[in-house]
Amino acid sequence: MASAATAPPTPTNLKRIVAASLIGTTIEWYDFFLYGSAAALVFNKLFFPDSDPLVGTLLSFLTYAVGFAARPLGALVFGHYGDRLGRKKLLVLSLLLMGGATCAIGLLPTHATVGSAAPVLLTTLRLVQGFALGGEWGGAVLLVSEHGDARRRGFWASWPQTGAPAGQLLATGVLSALTALLSDDAFVSWGWRIPFLLSGVLVIVGLWIRLSVDESPVFKQALAHAEARKAARDAEPEKLPLVSVLRHHWRDVLVAMGARMAENISYYVITAFILVYATTSAGVSKQTALNAVLIASAVHFAVIPAWGALSDRVGRRPVYLLGAAGVGLWMFPFFALVDTGSFGSLILAVTVGLVLHGAMYAPQAAFFSEMFATRMRYSGASIGAQFASVAAGAPAPLIATALLADYDSSTPIALYVIAAAVLTLVAVGAARETRHRDLTDVACPAGGEQATARAAEGARTV
């Protein structure tokens, strides 16, 4: 039974909470994806001009990957304080960090002006972006998951996930408009800076919305319980969230990491690497490639809530498994369609890929949230998601570009994504279904002979 502290919010309040999470994740992903698109299109010329074009792209994607390296650190720091101080405070901080770093990139001098200092400054700001995003995702999905109606948690928690395609849509749309309006020389000279500077305006809007919502009632209840227990003379000291996660939820962390492999790798191959492959190997113009990603991202945005709602009906695992299998099976047709050079075929390839990706991404928020106890949920969900990104999304465009350079074929790239899909199928297949779990009750989800003992022990850490 829901207590007063955890009673479902009114529809109006819930929509405001969803909007606060969505606007924030959209801005954060806009900033993050804007860098990825710019890395594929102009950063190789501006910050690595002395390199061969493909080598310059590799170096550009290397700075792109650096942002992922900082995400686990962001997950640890934001997760720790998010489990101690609350979700809302940390979400405001992550938005300020991301927006500030993105605006600063728009003001950076290039290699032609300051030489080798330019890529160093670029890399530093990319680290700040990664650190902020590492803390953003967990807090945003938890704020909705812990507020929402348990029966429709998959649907409501999927809305912050739409921030990724919304950010991609916004970033690609702005870049597409600029490349259409400006000459190549003007875009490379100064036009590329405009989307980065626009981030400052978006951050102001995001802060205004985020500051207007309440802290998660589930977290408030858990915090009150922890403070009451701390006041008791015989109470054990509360363990650090990271220690509790590694002690009670290490299997869940491994499941989350495995689940992220196909989702993360396929996404960056389909949306970031495709800008390189389509323009260099398929003979497609930069504008055409951007427009295809733009259209597909709009479809991606629309299908994510539908996949989330389906996960409320049939479970998180079946929907996730469908997405992983679908992405693996789609890779060879994906590249075959891109190789035709047809705009329609390119749209079909990217759109189907992102629809299948959405079947993994939509239930992911509720799935990961339901794995962990309240006082370690921010840490657990963030660690599982962001540590995987170092091995998955971070090197994906880099590996794909290197494979293309070495083999001059899409076959090794398709096999790379298929291998990730197999790993995700194994991880999610080994997981337990979570959709019926009560976030106020779950402490250490377990099964088998040790379930009762572990749950009783874990209850001390809720």
C-alpha cells in the first residue's frame, strides 16, 4: 500500500515532473550529440588539420570517446550525492556543467589560432560534458520512476529516454539548417559555433523548469527512514552507496552493463558513424546524411513511449530482447541500404535501426530503476549504465571508422554490432523480470535459496 509519502502524484504534477526530466535530458543530449556530429563533420579540419582526412576523423572521434571516459566518474560522484542529498539538486548541477562546457566549446580558438592547445582545450571540455552526462541520466529517470504510477512506470520512465532522440533531433536539425543556409567555407569558419552557443539559452529554460519540481517522494521516505535509524543508539552506520551496490547488487550491475552493449553500440553506429560512412563510402552528401538522421530521430522519439507502454503490459525483458535481436539482424540490411546511395533507402535504414534500438532504450529506465534499493538506486543505475558506455558507446564510432579504414567494407562493422547484440541477449536473458516490483519495497532483488536472507540483509540498506 502506498503511504502518503509515496502516493501517486496528480496527473498535472506528474506531467510537470516528466517535463522537467525530459527538457533536461534533451538539453544534455543535444550538447553531447552536437559534439558527435561536429566531430564527424568539422572538428577534423579545425582541430586536427595536419592529418589525413580519415586519420583526422579518427582523432576527432577519439576526443568524442574521451567524453565517455568521464561518464563513470560522473556516475560515481553524482550517484553518491544523489543517494545522499536527493535527485533534484544533482540534476540542476549536471545541467549547469553540461551547458557551460558546451557554450565554451563554441568559443574555443582552433588549431589555426593557438596550435596544439586547441585540441587540448577541446578534450578538457569534452571531459566536463561526459562527467555531467554521467550524472544526468540516473537522476532524470529516477525522478520520474520514483514519482510515477507503478502500473505505468515503463511508460512514464521512458519519457526522459526520449531526451536522447530529441537532443539528436535538435542537434542534427540545427546543423542541417546551418549547412543548408551557409556555404561550406562559412560553416567551417564560424557557422559551426552557433549550435554550441545556443546551448546557453536552452540551459536557462531547463533550469527554470527543473527548479519548479519537488524531490522524489520515495527518496524522501527513504531518507527519513535512514535518519530515524541513524538516531537510534544501536543502529549500524549507513554504508556508502557504492559499497552497498557492490555488495548487494553486483549481479544487477553486470546485467545492466551487458544490457547496454547492443543498445549503446548500435545507437552510435547508426547515428554518429553513419555520417562518416555515408559521405565517404556511399557517396552521399553531408546534407543528405544529416537529413536522414533527422527524420529517423523524429520517428525514434515517437516510438519510445510506445515501447515503454508495451513493457508495462508484457514485461521489460521481452521488449528489451526483441530490440537486441532486431538490431543484430538488421545490421547487414542496414549497410546494404546505405550503400545504394538513395535518400529513401538511407532513411529506411536509419529509421528501422532506431525503432529497434528504441525497444531496448525505452524499458531501460524502469528496468534499471527497479533493480536497486532506494538509497543506492542512483549509484546502482548510474554505475551499471555509465561504466558500460566506456566499453560500448565510447569506442563505437572509433572502432567502426578503424574497421572501415582497414577493410574498406561494412561487413566487419556489422559483425561488431551483432556481437554486441549477442552479449546483450545473454545478459538480459539471465536477468529477472522487474515490472511488478515496488520501488518502496525492493531492497536486494534476488531469487533462489538465498532470496530471503539477502532481502532481509538488504533491507538494512534501503
